[in-house]
Amino acid sequence: MSNQKGSPALWTPAADDFGPTVDHLHRLGQIAGKYTLDQVYEPNWGNIVLDVTGRGFATPTLRRSDVIFRVEYLLLDDLVTIVANTGTTTLPLAEGSVAGFYSNFATAAGSLGIPAPGSTLEPEIADAPHFDADTEHRPYDPAAAQWVASALAGASAALTKWQAPYRGHRPRVGIMWGGFDLSATRYNGQPIEPPATSPMFQRNGMTEAVVAVGFVLGDSSTHPYFYAYVSPEPGGFADTDLAIDGAAYFPEEGLAKLPWDVAISSADPETTVVQFADAVWRAAVELGGWDPALVLPRRDGWYASQHSMFGSSVEPRKDRLAVPRQL
């Protein structure tokens, strides 16, 4: 049976009173996110990110012993599905407590031979209780969840387009589930020693010079926005031309920000986000000495399906260029 429940357009205003649902999803997302820490460590935590999908977000494919599985948060369907080589099971996304969901999740995972996550700590939410002790009843608005799915999809498309031509180390675009922000990062290999006073997560994850661009969903007091920073921050970054009217630098946070509302009011939101991100990259090159050759020209794909590997007998379609087109 086909589920025809759709999604709002990718670039729309935030749903009314979306904050409580975002907060609830943030907490629930950490439950499956914890499984990613069982993987072999990748520098700067590049392999722990959650993937944006057509219906929400999901873990990468994970392994525990002989069980291969993936946890999918289907926001358009108000469901969480665990898909494994041992079977499939589904839980509802609804109002309730984190503790109640965690108990149901652990039981469902156990039925597929998957142990519970190795820790119940919610590490990046201030003063948060452990999953199994978080008994506060929290709301869940399906309309807000649908907006989250669509906003993540639109933002992910823009960040992926920005990230594509970078040839240095770049983890895939995805949700850093601890802070619940969508992230695109470019590293140049220059080592950095994080301060000894930083949390352990940052001491493991901020070990190279980085240009980062991302998207924050916001909460009850903060509207959604795109952010960008260069670390170490070069002198003069505060005066960088961010290319988009409405984008601004916030020195107390060390972040350049592009409000979601500014992006969606533009004629082409995806291009607007890429232009904002490109402006921050230029600042890294011009002010911070980053190698401009790390970014190749942004191009269309090759349309390989129209060309034989074994000869040139297949003519390219008239509406496609035989050579990739620079954008």
C-alpha cells in the first residue's frame, strides 16, 4: 500500500509554534544517534552524522555483531522504523516522554537482535536527564514535524551543492545529532590543538582548521537560520562581505548568520544559501590563507548514461552538453 501523505514545499516559513516539537525530536534523535558512536572513530566525528531523507532523517547503515540496521525517523508519517537484516519494526512518533519512547525503542530494537544504545546520556542538551529518566510529557505537532522534514531537505540540497566541488576532506552533509544542526564542513588538514578546557566531544572533533556552513532549525525563542564560520577565525572576518542583504556577523558567537526568512524570501533560496557560503569560503582564502585550488569549478554532472564506456557510438541528446557545463 502506498502512503500518499506529502510534504510542504521545501522553502516555506516555519510552522506555528514549531519549537516544542523540534526540542522533542532533538531528544528522540539522540537515541538512535548514539549507535553511530559504536563505529570506528573518524576524525572530527565525520561518520556520525544522520542522513537527510525524503521523509525525515536516518542513521547511516550500522552494525552490531551480525545485525545490520538503519533507524529512520519518518517525520512525514509520524513513525520511527528500524530496518535490519533480521526484520523491520515501527514505533509511533507522538506526544509523550523521552523515557517512554526510549523504553519502547529498546524493546523494538531488542526484538531484532539489536542491543539498546550504549549510553542513556543526552550529552549536548543542557541539564537534560538521561533518556530513561526523562519523564517530562512533551508535545508533538505533526505539522511542525512536516515542516522540519521539508526544511532539512531544502537546506541539505543547498549545502550539498555548496560542498560538491571541494576536493579536500569533507564529511558528508548531515545532521550532527548532538546539537541537532545540519552541517557541511571543509577541512584543510592543518592541525589545531583544542583547548584542554573544551568538552571531550570538541577536543576530539575540532582538531583541524575548518570552514563550516550549517542550518539550525531554531526553537521557541530562535527563528531558523543558516550559519557559517572559519576556525581559526582570520583577522578581518568580522568585516567580510557576506554577499546577501540580511546576512550578518555575530562576534559574540563567532558566527555569520543568514536568517531562514531571508533565504526563503529570495527568488532562488538554494542559490542564496550557496552565495552566502561561498562568501565565507572566499574570506577563508583571502584572509586566512586557505588554498583556493581546493575548490574546483562547480559543474553539472556528466550524464554518463548517454555515453558508452566502449566507444562513442551513442550520440548525446541535443538538450545535454557533451562536456560538463560550468555553473
